[in-house]
Amino acid sequence: MILKQVYIFFFLTLFFVNCSNQETENTSNTLYTNKEKWFNSSVVDYTYVFQISCYCIEESTRPKSVLVRNGLIVNVNNENFNEETHSYVLTIDDLFYEIENATNQGAAKLDVNYDTKYGFPYYLFIDRDIRIADEEISYSVSDFKPL
């Protein structure tokens, strides 16, 4: 009886490890395919509306109109970008970094939707640890326009 339980435990462990590895591999393949599409588009100047959903202060969760020039944020809601005031606003490149970071750190849940034309992530949800409440965060990009 004990030997049977050991075999079942071993099989289930092997099954879940394989599923987890396959899931990570699929996420990585999708990430790199879309990242390549983004970089091949050569878009470095663009506008978009950026929004975070998290257990954060209300100011950080409001939608922000963002202007990016040469890959750097220069304007948020018609104000010059200020690193202190706008530290939570991310560029498209920053979003790719967040995905890679969450993948490399073994986030408990990672959901990403990519734009079919340019490859950028327009929705990203990260739950880094299912044991911790209220640390989940999502990012959304809408009204993207290359300049």
C-alpha cells in the first residue's frame, strides 16, 4: 500500500513539474515572439493611456495619458515627466521587463495579452505569490498610437 502511494506521489509530482515547465516555456516563447515583433516595428515615439490596478493609492490607479519619445517617457497627463511623481508609469519596454522579471522569479500567476500588430503587451496581470494577499498588480495599455 505504501509503495503504491509513493508511486502516485512520484507520478503527480512529475506531472505537475512537466506542466509547470511547459507553461513557463510557452510563456517565454510567446514573450520573445512578441518582443521581437515590438523591436522590429522600430516604434520609439508613441502615445498611450496607461493604467494600473492594484491595492495602491488612488492617484496611481487613475488612467494616465503618456507620451514617449526615443523610448523615454517625456510627458504624463500633459505634464513633464517627473521620476518621483510618475514612478509607477511604465513604457512598453518596461512592461516587457516586468514580464521577464515575473517569469524568472516564478510568479504564481502571469497573464499577458499582446497587440497583434506591434506585439506590445496591452494587458498584464501578475500575482507573484498566492500566499500573499493584495500584492497582485495589473497594467493596461490602451489608445496606443505610434508617432
